[in-house]
Amino acid sequence: MNQHSRHAIEKLILKSIIEDIDSKERALLDEWLEKEDNRKLYDSIVSPERINAKQNFYKSIDKDAAYKRVTSIIASNKTQKRKKYIAGMYKYAAILIIALLVSVYIFKNFKTSDQITEENLVEINAGHSKATLVLSNGKEVDLGAHQNETIFSSGHTQINNTNKTLEYKIEDDNDDVAEVGYNTLYIPIGGIYNVILPDGSKVWLNSNSTLKFPEAFTGDTREVVLEGEAYFEVVKNKGQFIVHTKNQDVTVLGTSFNVSAYKSDNFFSSTLVEGKVRLSSEQTGEVVLTPGKRGYLKFDNDPKVFLSDVDVRNFSAWKDGVFFFDNENLEAILTKIGRWYGFKVSFQQEELKSIPFTGVAKKDTPIKKVLDMIAKTSEVKYQVNKNNDEYEIKILK
């Protein structure tokens, strides 16, 4: 049922005004009223001043004249029975006028909170390779619009954007460079991009992520700053490589690992595929990861990094175009999927967030197939809402 369509909401508001609403309908209306904008709209419609205005409007109508105008129009082709029906309906005129005004007011104000049909799910598209590079001089470059081009050349470093990969090449390998500029790579929601850093290390940057790094590495350390999620393949034998995040630093000598450090998440995690890394912060101290280990830090009152044995595919498959979930809860899964397809997720009840799910899907799979697979396996339902060109998937019992 399209329970949050404009027409359905008009009907529920009207029923609440004339006090002819049952418990099920009241529950649907209350659910719609949970949003602040919807509550404000409802309060303005049912305010005493507005109701009085509707009643005065009704009283001002010359019902006899209106009846004559209507019957004169329909007399030629309507039966006497139909005339009697119309006459009888005038006892409901006040209700009909209120309904009309509610409908007009809703139409003007209820702009974008309609549930969309399953057919409209085709509007939600999978992500693709797209990113914005901000150079040290502040210039912004849309990498999607500048494929197979040299983006920048400083005489020391050349930046090429080829085959959806940003590559930094050192033209003059001189560590005595007076000043090294920093670049920032921004990946939007629904995006992904690869970058080859000046030392040859490879980074896959996931949706809604940023990476700040120098145009050339100098000195004994190589340092970058990450917000979001990235997979690193670090070149060995060029000094320590340090990934700074808000809550942890990840230090390596040469290895492959995944880091997830989104601001919107309530955790940090790093998963080691190959080599050895050290996680560190003032709050947690130092923790060393070995291959197949995941370090997990939840942002609560217990500043401790928990280690666990994991299947590393779960945490690296995204860079190869696959969603791979192994007994993860729906909240975590749908948050990750939402960053790729560009939707937000909510839950009708808190306990639905923790339902476990295991499954695999290619990242170019239509979103309907992904959601149907999750819904069937997890025995839940979903509702799709559109608000000001933003999509929300709501998980229901």
C-alpha cells in the first residue's frame, strides 16, 4: 500500500478532522507525523483559525443557488434518482469543502514525501568512477570530465588521469624540494576512484571519502590523511607509510590493507590482507595487526581496539565491484550500499537494525534486486521514499 502518498495523507488528515479515523489509520497518520515538517504542515491545516475560516466559507455559500446551477447542468442527461442523490449529498457539503481545502493545501505544501513505486526504483542508479581533485593552488578538477589528460605538471611531479586512475609521476627525483604542495581527492556518494601516489603505492577510494596527500613524498615518512574508506597497496622499502584518520593512525612498511573511518559511522576499522600494520592513538595505545586480522574501535566509553579473525574478502571486495557480506547486521550493510546507490536508510523499529545478513551482489546490480534479496533473506519489507530528490529506504517488519 502506498501509505504515504499525497492522496492517502489527504484522506487521513480529513478523517482526523471529522473524527472518523480508526486505529489503523491513526497509526499511519502518526507515523507520517514523526517528521517535523509533516507535523508543522498538519498543525497549520487543523488549527482552529483555519477550521473556522473553512466553516465561514461554507456558511457564505448560497446552497439553493448552487443546487439550481448544478441541477440545470445535469438535468438533460441525469435521472430523477441521481438528482435526489445529489440533493441528499448537500448535508455533507461542509465536509466536502474541508476536504477540498485540505487537498489544495496539501498539494501546495506536500511536495516530496511521497512513497515511490517499485517501478521508480530504476531512478536509483549504481555508482561509477567519479571524483574531484583539488590541487595545491585551490583549482578543482572534475576527473570524470577530464579523462585521459595530463591534469598538472610542476616540473617536479606530473599528474595524469588515465583509464579512471589518477597517477602521480615524479619527473625530478630530488628530495630537496623547497616546498611540496598537497592535493585532496574527493569521492562523492555513488563514486569510486583509484590513485597511484608519488611513491607508486596504489589506493582505491570508496564512496563519500577523501584522501589528502603530497604531490611528492620527501624525508623518511610517507603520510596521507583519510576520511572515509580506502584500500591501500603500499610500496615497500621507502620508509614508513602512515595513514592518519580522526581516531587512529595506521603505520606500515609495505602491505595491503583496508581502512574504514567515516565520520558518520560510530566505529573505525582496519583489516590487514598482507604484511603488518600498527594502529595507534593516544587513547588506545598501539595494536599490531597480522594478516587476516581486523582491528575494530567503537566510539563509546571503552577506548579499546578489538582484534578478530576475518575473511578479508568482506573488506576488500568493494574495490573489485562486489558487495560481500558475511553475517553483518542490516544497519551496517544498508549504510554501505546506500553510499554506493545514493540513498539514506531508516528503520521502523530499532531491533531491525541488528538482523544479520549474508550475501554477495555485484555493485552494478539494479537496486531493486539487491533490496529484494535482502528483504527475502532477512524476512523484512522495505519502503522507498523520495524527499527533495533524495531517496530513503525504510526497513519494515
